[in-house]
Amino acid sequence: MAQEPCLLPEALDNIARFINDRHTLQAFFAAVPMPEPAALHDLVTNPDASIFVMDRPTIVLYSAPELASTVARLYALLSLRPSLLVVVNSGTNLDYLGPLLPKVTAMTVEMHTATPTDETTWVRAIVRRCPHPNELHVHLAVRHKLVAPRLPLLAFPALRFLTLRTRVPLDGASIATIHAWLERGTAVGLSLDDVHFREADARALCDALHACHSLVELHLIDVAYLTLAMLGARPLPSTLRVFTYNRLYVRATPSPLLTALRSANQLHTLDLSGGGHVIPGAIAELLPHFPHLRTLDLSGHKFEPQDDILHLITAMAKVRSLEQIMLRRCDLPNEAISALIECIPAWTSLRRLDLAGVRRIRAPQLQTMLSVLLGCPHFAILGLRFPLFTDATWRNIVPALGAGLLHWRRLVFSECQPTAVQVLQLLRRLLEHNQEPFSVTCGKGYSEYALQAAYSGLLHELGPLQPPIQASPCVIAIEKV
């Protein structure tokens, strides 16, 4: 008889810590069956799981032949809040959720081209079984001929969020179905990724978007024919909390889209990343309209030499509610980086500052930044292009950086090889200074095995270290951006 999976006490401690910290653990299981309890530990300690995003405990249940007893154990051990979100591929047998099934109040269903299931029948059965299914999120990533047969799902009263990803123009009937769903007044989220429209259909969809006053999230990514002029023809719904538009090009002010966004004065996430060109002044004029803004993502934008970036940074400093600032791959001049560092004390709840891919920060700038960030009680994630400092310079910086590792969740370095001599020297200095281990990882395009082998070698050379103070030690990640 197979031994029932059990959880290491330290893994349970980590889960409890996330719940106590009011962070949500988005993924308990990404791969099932769980090969060993350490797999759960890795998920908990890896901030890649986007643990700061969801507002309820979430189980990712893609394939779960041996999950029943483990989830029952979790149910007995954890005092989960009444709301539980389950993320599944269509067709998954939810019997494995066992006693957690009655707690499900929301479900995200992912549908792919290769899925053989009759999703409509499957969703109908699930809606019958869950006593409180007040939210259904559907993510469609299928060929265009398979979109229309799945759109009857929009008739389900519980459907609140639709994600659509297909590269072929939608036909008029599909647009009409989406239009009717938006007009129903219960939609809270729409995400269109690489979706193409005919011009007339795009205008009809824009009319529906402007009139949908229940909409909370709107994500528009590589959307053809849904122009800025169309979106900006009328004010966007004041109910919007999250807005994404990638590859935005604004070369003059006022911009129709940015003007239309001013009505969304409850916005807390503004994502204009993706590599476009926005005049900093246009965003600076927009920010005062968002007193509750928590996340600002301008990653990938190319600012021209004549652009007044300092004006934008000054406007950002006045938004005291900012918690996450992402400026990846932005070509910021040195004076802009210095101005940004000076503004950090204004953001009293700052959790993340991502400058990965930005020009290499100078040593005095980094020393000042670290000293300021150490004074931010909620700070968790810092991203930087790996600085090419001399050994003497690193010796001066390591004490502050090491102090950060004792409190933060993640430190991201870009534009470097994980096993480069300078990287390994920095890891050694941090271990020697802190006298306790941290975690290391690297992104796609790098050898995780080589990095872990090199790091294990460092740990072996340095001998026994103290156990980490944090239940989940900081992760140093090497990424390509």
C-alpha cells in the first residue's frame, strides 16, 4: 500500500507564516503527484509563485491522481478562510478535492486546443456540485474554430472573468456573445491577449466596455484594431481597479486613452509595460487621478533624451500608496535613478522595486538605495542589473546587501551568468557576512544545475552555517529580461 503523503513540519510552518502575514499562497501544488514533501516546501519558499497577487487561498489542481489524502490533511491542519479558488484544466476530476470542495467559491478553468473534454457539460456539472460557485473564470487559448463552441459558457450566471487568447479575428457572432455578456452587468474581468477584430466589431466591443460598469479588470495585450482612439472615445468605467495595455505609443499629450482613464479613480494597478513609447509627462499628468494606485509597471519603455523623466518621477513620489514599481528594461539616465532613490522614503508601503535590465547602477547609488530600502518595513523584492564592481567596492556594499537578505523575499540580478566569477564571489561574501544560507535560482536560458552545483560547493567550503532566521530565506535569482 502506498504511503500517505505527509508534510514536513517546516513546510507547514512556512504555510502558516504566509497566512499570518496576510499573503496568499497561490500554489500549493504545481506538479502532482508530489515526489517528496520538499516539493511543497520549494513552492512555499519560491516567490515566483506570485504569492502577493491573489486575495484568497488558491489550489492549482492540474493533474491530481494522488492528491486526495494530502488535501484532506491540509484541510485538517490549516484554518483556511471561507473563500477558496481552484485553478484546473477542463476535465479534471474534482473528487480529489475531498472535503475542500464545499469551500470552493471561485474556479478558474483553463481550456487549451488539445483539451478533449466537452467543457460546457463539465462546467455545468461542477456548478451543480459546488454549493457556492459565485465566481467562474474561463481562460481560452484555442484555435479560432474552437472559440465559438465554447462561448456558450458565457451564459453561466456565475461567469465573472473571461480570458481569450487567439490570433485569428473573431467573427461577428462571437463578438455579439461577448457583447451580451458584458451588457449583463455581472462581468468583473476581461483579458484579450493577441486577439484580432474587424474594425466594426472592435467599435461594438468598445461600446460594450464603456457601458459595463461592473468591470474591475481590463487587460488588452497585442489587440489589433482596438485603437487608442476607440478606447479613449468615452471615459472608461469608474469601477476599474486593474488596467493593462501593452506596447502603448503616446507621442503627444493629451492622449485619448490616458484621458479616458482619468475616470477610473479607484485604479490600483496600472500596467503599461511591453515596450512602447510614452511621453513621461503624459503619465505624470495621469497619476494624480489615482490616489489609491499600488502597482505601476512601465517596463520596456524607451524614453527619448528630450523626455522629462524627472517630471514623471516627481509625480510618482506624490502617489504615496505605491507598493510595486516596475521599470524593467527602461533606459533611465543616471540622474533619473538618483531621483528615484531620493523618492523611496515617500512610499511608506513599498514592497517591490524592479530595475532589472536598467543601466548598471553606480556604487554610491546602490549604497544609498540599500540604506533607504532597509528602512522600508514592508520591502520584499529588489531587481537590478548585476553591477560590475571591484572586490573592494563589493566589500563596502555587502554588509547592507546582507542585511537586506535577512528580511527580503527576493533579490533579482539580470545581465549576468549565474556561474560567473563575480557572481560566485558575491554569493561567497554574502554567506561569509551573514553566516546563514539563502536560496539561489535562475531563469530560462541558464543552467539551474550548474548554479546549484556551484552554490553547494560554496556551502561545503564554508562549513556549517546557522539555520536561517526567516522561515523562508531570501531567494537570489539570476534572470534574463
